Amino acid sequence: MLGTLVAFMVANPATSHALTAILETVGMAAALTLLRAPRPEGTAALLVSTYYYGREAGQREHDIKHMGWDAVQAHLGAEFLYGWSLPNLEQWVAPTCAAWAIAGAIVWLRARMGRGVGVLR
């Protein structure tokens, strides 16, 4: 069972990133709610998205350096999506969309339960 799960995650990195981002967003939103942070869902989605962007940009920067670019060019290339491969983009966009979808679902559920954000009432 665990072997099958690991094999799936390795074979489908964008999907596994999205599934992981769902759990991370829910967990972070719950923690931020307990800490009484303003807009915990949006903050959680932003942090998860930023984490995955940095993860993919860092990997891309590493790859670009190994292709012979100097450090500044590699950093700027990775920072502004230049030379990103489709898998890099998918592995950032998939968890970002999942995180924001979960944040939206949490806001919707809160509004339905009567504890919504003031703007939604």
C-alpha cells in the first residue's frame, strides 16, 4: 500500500504536490484560525503557493547553473520564470490552484455556517 502511494507520487509530481498542498493549506488555516490571524485561509493559501514557487524556482535555478549560466543570470531566470520547463510550471501551478480552491471552500463553509468574514455576509 505505501509502496503504491510512493510510486504514484513519484510518477505524478504535480498531482502529488496538489494533494499535499490541500493538506498543508487546511492545516495552516486551522493553526492561523486558532491564533486568531486575520484572513487565515488566504494567508495559508498565499504561504503554500509561495512555498511551492520557491521550491520550483530553486530547483530551476540549480538546473540553470548546471547549464553554464552564472549565478546572477540563473537567479533572475528562475525568479522570472525564464527557462522554466513545463513540469516546473505544473508543479507550482497545481498546488497553487489547489491551495486557493481550498481557501475559497473554507471561506464558503464559514459563510454557510454563519461565522463568515464580514464582507461575505
